[in-house]
Amino acid sequence: MAVLYLNPDKLDTVIQDLRDFADDCKTAKFRIDDEFEFRHDPMDISDFRTAGTDAIDGVDALADDLAKAKDAIVAVNESGVGSMTADGGISCEVPDDTTINSIDDLTAWSQATIDAHDLQTIIDGGLVVGSTSNGRTYDQVIEAMRERSGDPAYAAALINALGPENLTSLPLEVQEHYTASDDTGSHALRPEAGTELAELLGTLLASASTTWDKETCESMANTIKESVDDKGEWGRITVLNAMLDGHDADGNHVNDLEFNSTFLTALANNLDDLDWNTIKACADRATDPNTDRDIARYDKKDLGPYLGGQSFDPLAGVLDAMGNNPQAALDYLAKASECGDGSDMTLVEKLSKREWDEQGFAGFTAALAAASSQRPATNETTRRQANNVAGYGIHYLATNTDEGIYDDDAKARVALLLANCPAELTRAWNGDRTQVDPNTHQQLPAATAADLNALGYRVADSCDATATIAAQLAQYAHDRAQRDAASHAGDPDTQIADINKAYDRATVATGYLAGLADKKANDINSTAQNTADNHSEAAKTALSVLGTVAGAGFGAVGGPPTMVAGGAAGFEAAATLLEPVVEYDAAQVSSAAPSGMDKGLQAAAIQDAANAGLLKPEDYTITGYNDYTGKRAKTFTWIITNPDGTHTIDLSKADDPTMAPDEVSTWVEMVEAATGDYIFEDITDDFNGSYASGYDKGSMYGG
């Protein structure tokens, strides 16, 4: 502990002296100005005036800063934290890890110290009777902490003031004090109080971690681990998981907290030392009402107090937090081998065989998905690590995990993992023998077509999952069509074939996904009929998203989500996603029949053909249509005129991107009738048949 000392009376004298000095300088400057005006400005003193004003303002600012510093320290003392010395000074202890480099840091430390003191005082004083500290109630203190939770300096000071070793016990103390007992038993007066405090502490911990260096991250991680690792403390793991997990305000299946990646990695490395099998067995017995009373008594003692509704798995929360931190996920999952290339997948295999509960497994899938998003990284080692995690992650999930443990979060995250392998999915679902990426000429490690199919089936009853996969299949088709067409510049026939092939293969792959979705729906509900007018919502979502994203991009489906694009020299990897596509309304298609889907793909293919310069100039003379009175009824806003007079198509510029496919279909009919240009038929040839082919194969999936 460092000791901060201040004599407020003496500092007041210094502050007043500075203000008096500034006032004297202002008076002198005014006199000089008056004298120069009287003498008709015999020389230019504008530089002096500016410099003088700046200097005076600097003195005033210094006095203001000293006053703020004094007030901050006095406030800490008046709150009951500091103490008065014999000479009228104030003495306050400051934790060693607290950093104060500015007035803002000092005021943040002051408020954090007061809030921490008041929180602990109220808890110790008995919350049931409405204790206060410094005139504030528990709710007022919590609100003050919440308001400043996004301030890293405040958060770091608060964590230090509370003590990182106490973070996992404070919510349990709140839970205990908000519990009343009578002859009928114990009654929770505020059942969510403990969990709410834990979640707030998690937000503060994330914010604080952004200020820590490597040494502090490792020290904090070890301290937190030591607060939950002994018998009698295992119940605190539930608090830690409430702190780190469950932060998903936008419902996109990705943790909202943004931690220092070094801290998360260090925390995971510390927590995976805990014996999960022993803790799990103890928790299972202690929470099972059928356990023998004497046995349960000993297990409850070993477990200690805990928060209900949270996992006892030490890794659940930290892995969930890694879902928003690809670097931490890679550093933890892709352990460096002897050659330092991140190819040791022992931990990924070990974790795939862990006896997860749902919350813990969802966290594991979050970390895998986040790591896979780095596949297009420009750094070769990072790229290799991400490829290994993606490939082995898919393989081990398919072979070592049971579908019954996949909750909604896990399904969306596994879908994100699959979606980050769009080239491999496209090849697998088109029946290709190998999953070699045609861009990189590399094969995804370990993962087979059977693995991809198995995971696709497991997540196929989730609309968020099918939307995410279909969106990436569409984006990959679009990128592939543009790349291949550009490589054959000057050869229009080959370019048309390139565009057709890219979208045709996406159609087959999405047909396969829709078939999986309907097969899964029928397996879940044996009364369902596998007919075109009774397709699952997941299948409808996949098809609708495919056509919409291919044409107008992710923005048309509520995005775009954050993407990672490849850019390494000589390396062309598909862009990956950092979060799933969620809340997409599939109601715009009534069934999985390709009547709506094919228009979206046709529009996307025509857009790529237009941007490759394959359409005739006269095609663009039709820019809309009139109603029966001759009045302009519709202008195609997606037809773009370039500065040089040429034209392109950008479907994202449509008045309603979801209606752009219908508009393009109308435009094509008008162009064909007016100009006789039938190139569009070659561009969009056989999309319907391709869909049916893929769908038939997917719907016959047998595991």
C-alpha cells in the first residue's frame, strides 16, 4: 500500500496564491493594453497578448486542477476511508496496483474508493434493514458504479479498492443479506441481487483489464483463481461465471464484454488447473434433492454458497468472454508446439471430451468460433493457428460431442464456426471429394465432409444458425464470382460461365442446408410432412438470406456483422464473421421452394456480370417504368452511372434491398423485350435444378 498525504489548509493557501497571481497578471496585461491604446499602438504586441493570455489561463487551470485534487482527497476522507493526522492533514492508503497519472485518474480513484467503501459498509451493516453509508442506499451505490463502469480508470481503481480476491464473494454476501429467515424457512427478498451485482462486477472487470500490463493481468488472473479453488470456495465459480458470461444485450450470441486478451488467456490458463470432475461431482450431489442427507451436508460444505442458474464449470464464463476476443481464444486454444507454430491441438481435443454442462459447452463453442474468424489473417502464424482451431474444432465437435448439449447459443456459434469455412462447406455440399479451398489450395486440417454434414444437421433447427451459414455461402459466391471473372478479363463467355458456376454451387450448397433443416424438423416432429409447402422455418430462413445477401449484401439482413477480410500477399482467403446473423425475418418467403430464392441469386449474378462489364450499354437505357397514365411509377435506383458515363449495378442502393430481386427480374424482362439481349439466360442458367439437387441430398442425411 502507498500512503497519500495532504494538508488541505496549506493546499488552499497555495491555490489562492495562484489565483491571486493570475489576477495580478490579468491586471498588468490590461494596463499594458490601455497604455498601448493611449499611444496609438506604437508597435505590434499581438504575440505578447496571445502568449500572456495563454500563460494566465495556464495558471488558472493549474489552480482548478489542484482544487479538484484537494476536493477528491477530502471527499475520500469525509467518506470514512482516510484519517486525520495531528497536523491537520489527511492520510489515505492507495492500493499498490492503482495508477494515478492525472487529475482525472485521481478523481476516478476518489469516487471508486468511496463507492467501494460504501458498498462494503452497507453489506456489512445488514441490507435487510435498509442500511446506508454516507447517506446513500445500496441501490444508489450500485447505480453510481454502473454509471461509471465504462471508465477504465474508475473501474481499475474500484477493483483494487474492493480487492480482486473479494470479487467472487461479494455477490454471495449480498445474496445472504437479502435473505430473511422465519419459522417457515429462508426467503430471498431480492432473488436477483447477487447475480445483478456479479454482472456489474464483470463489466467493471472488463473495463479495468484494458488498463493492465502483462504482469498485472497475470497477477489479477491468479488472484481471482485463488478465490475459487479451495474447498468451501467452489460455489464462487458460479459468481465468476455470472461475471463473465451472459452479457449479450443485443441477442447476437456473442459476449458484449471487451476484455484485455492477455488477462482472459491468463485467467483461462489458471482456471483449467482446477479439477472439474471433482467439482462437478460435488455440485451434482449437493444440488440433487435425492442425495442422502449426510452426504449432501458434506458436499454443500465443500461447495460453499453459490448463485443459482449458473454453471459450476470453471471455464464456462472465461470461454464465453473469448467469443468476443479472437486473440485470447487463439492464444488459449492453439497452444504453441515445440516449433512454435500453434499446431498443438491437444487442448481442443481434451476440451471436446470434457463433461460439459450447457453453459460451459456454449462457452467452448464461442471460443472456437472466435478463433476461426482469424483464418484470413495476414500473419502466417495467426492464420495457421486459426485454420488448425477451425479444422480440428469441427472434427472434434462432430466426433466427441452429443447433440443434446447444444443450446441456442451453441448452435449459433457452431454455425459461425462452419460459416467461417465457406469454401469447404460449398465443396462438401456439392459432393466434391476433398475440401481444398480453391483460393488458397489448402485443405482444412482434420475436418471431413462427414464432420461438416454432422454439425450442419445438429444446428439446422436454428434460424440464426441457418441464416449465418447461408449468408456466408452467398458472400463467398459473390466474392468467388468477382475474382474468377476478373481473372478472365477479355473473355466474356468464360466470365459468364465463372459467374454462373459460383452462384450455381452456392445454390446447391444452400439446397443441401435447407434439406438438412427439413430433415431435422421432421426428425424432431414425426408428424411433419416433408413437402415444399411445409418447410421448416430454418430452411426458409436459409433460402431467403442466401438470395438477399448475395444481391444486396449483409446490410439487407440487419448487418453487416463485423467481418475479417484476407489480405496477405499471395493469399486469398474468404472473409470471415465475428458474429452470427440473427433476427432475420424469413416470412418474406412462404416456403422453401426456389421461386423466391432463385430471383435473389439471379439478381446477384446479374449484378456481378454488370460490374464485370458484360452487359451492353443499351441495356441501361431502361431505368424504370411508368404507370398506365404515363407517370413515372418506379426508378431503378440500383442502376449506377459512373463519372465516365458507364454503368454498374449496386443492389444495396435499392429503395428496399429485399425487393431488389423482383425489380431486377422486371428489368431483365423489359431489356430482353426492348433490346433482344438474352445474355441473362446464360448468367442464371439452371439455378432451380441445382437447388433441387442439393435439397434432395440434404434431406436424405442419415448421420
